[in-house]
Amino acid sequence: MNEVQRTLQHPNAVYEGRWPETKVFYAKDLLGHSFRGCYVAVAVRYSQQPASIRTVYFPFNIEARLGRLLHLDR
């Protein structure tokens, strides 16, 4: 299972995206030693069918112009 699939299936956090009908999924520590502490962030737009992945990036922190928190693993 690749990192994008794992992020979508088992996210640590999910936020509303800054665009309508978009969600951003975050999962931490999936990238190995070189990127230890990074998140895999996957933005998915649901306004089209089927839904589509808009972008994937690797931030160290969750910070952006995001909407409300939808899911958080504790």
C-alpha cells in the first residue's frame, strides 16, 4: 500500500480544504528516515465524480488556510 492510499485510509487528521467540496487528509511518519516528522498531505476534491486527488505534499506542520477539523486521531 503506498503512502497516499495509507493517508486516505488511515489519516491522523482531516480538515475541510480552502476550496468548496475539498478535504485535506494528513498522516504522519510514512516517509522513512529522510522525512521523519513530515506529514503526507493529500487534498481531495469531491465536486467531480469520481473524486480526484488535487495535490500531495509533505509538510512538517499542519498549517494552511484550512476549514474546520473533521477528524483527529488521538
